[in-house]
Amino acid sequence: MPADFGELGTRCDTDASASIGVTTYAGDASSLTTPATRFTDCGTLDFRPSVDVSTTERIPGAPTGVKVAVNLGQNASGRGTALLKDAVVRLPAGLELGAQVASVDGGLRLCRASEFAYTDQATPSSCKDGSAVGDVTITSPLISFPFVGKVYLGEQRVIGELPDLYIEAAPENAVAEDAPRIKLIGHVSADPNTGQITTVFENNPQLRFDRILLDFPSGSTSFFTTPQRCGTYSGTSSLSPWSGGAVIDSTSSITIDQGCDLPLAPTVDVSSANTTAGARSQTRITLDRPDRGPWLNHLNIALPTGLLADLNVPTECPPAQAPTGACPQSSRLGTVTALAGAG
């Protein structure tokens, strides 16, 4: 092998070896492993990654397309930089997952872990189009064409947590099922106090790439919603190399500076199915917050004078049962229907 054809890995804390499998024409199979070797001088490798986040919209509370780019800045020739091991990507605070993504044609579905088949990197996933929420493009100085593919909304690891992101990419214009491919899993979480979204990619394959671009398209069913108020919002990502070098922090910001003067103009409607005075009737209360309007923190509704409740009809839900949703049916007063999302 010519000296400039192969490129060594950038991990020096463990031995590296190659394995070879052979099969005879008679069908007999065997395998062997080469003697182990350990790479040196990982500490002198360059590692200066960055994360850039941008939105297609600059107005508050609106569905928006988002691009997230992880850049390694590889050299086209000569010694490469350290390869990326872990990436903790924190999106700018205020950038939210939009409930409107669930209203895509045909409905939003999650890609099952068995459909994605992460442990089988050679086999194409069988994730359905309805679970795709974005596109991915991966470029490398070692190859003249990019790897392209989809970002899927995966399964929840634990009920109550956000679904994972499944990423799959193959060579551009590849048609063969045995074409090489890359599969990644990002674990998504939201800060319980601020709502800031963090995605963690751990133990990434040792690939020499220039850039990984995740492109979540814009539109009324986009995956994200801009912050609710105008201003500049930042998120700091942390990236660590396989070489064992220092973790590098990268800060990216978005600016929301258009259409900032949003009035507080909710509407409320109270109606009764029966308008006969003194009669019993079902009552409906409809509250509407206009699109992109400010979030409502407290709500006080004064019912029409004379509209009274018969407190002998329901029974009281014991306080210990209320937080768990175990109230008896006899305590039910009505139903609640909520619509969420921007656009």
C-alpha cells in the first residue's frame, strides 16, 4: 500500500489491529487477527472543531428551518486532525421543538430501533418517510463526493423522555444496497427549567470528515419554533476527540429581530348548549392565543353572573390521587382539548 494512500487513526490509548476473514470455494471459513500496534503522538494532533446554528426565520414564535453544522476543518493533505469522539450539541436557548411537526401529511411516526438497525451499519434502515424530520450531508477530504441521507425521529429510550435522533447517510447517488453507509444516534433532552435542547452523540465512528450538516427544513410543519421574544440567543456545544485531548467548547448564536411588537390579544368565548333561563346545560369555554402571541402565564375567567355550579353532582378527587391522574370518574367535571404548535 503506498504510504500516502492510507491514513492512521488518532486514538493512542488502546491497541489497534486488523482482522481478516477468508472463505474457501468449498465453503470453509476462517479468520485471523494481525498483531496489535499502538499509535503514538496523539497529543500533538490539531483539534479545533466548531458548531454553527442558524434559523431561516428571524421573527419570534414562528415555525423555522434550522441548520446545525459540526465543522472539523480537516486538511486536504498532510497530517489530519484528531477525529471526533463525542459531541454535546446545545442549541441556542429559546429554540423549541415545534408541536406543529406532528401535523405533517399522514401524521408523524417514530422510527423503531429495529427499523434503524444501528448495530448493522452495512444494511440500509427501513425507517418510514413519515419519521424523517431533516436531511444530513457529510463531506470529507478523503472522498470527492458527499454522503447524504435523512434525519429520523427515533424511539424514546424511556417513556416521558424525548425521542432520539437517528441519522443515516450513504454516498450521493448510491443505488446499491451494499453501498457503505454511516449511522449515528443522538440522544435528545430538554432542560427542565429553561427548555434548552441538548443532543448528545457518543462514541462516534472514527471518520475523517470536514463537516456534518443537519438541515431541518422550514414550513408550517417544521421541526423547530423560534424563541418567543426578540433578542440574541446562544448555545455552547462541547466536543471531544478520540486522541484524548482537551474538550473544546464552541458557542453559536441566533438573532430574532423582526416582528417584535406582538400584542397580547387572546380571545375567550363562553357558551351554553341550552339558553333557557334556570335550565341545566353544558357550558363550553374556548380560549384562543393568536399565532406568535405571547405565552400566557396565568388565566382568570369570570363566568357570566348567575351561571352557577351544582357542587352536589361531582365528588372530590383526593389530593393524593390528583397528581397521578387517578381521580375517580365521579369527580369528572368535563373534558379539555388543547391545540399546540406555531403556524
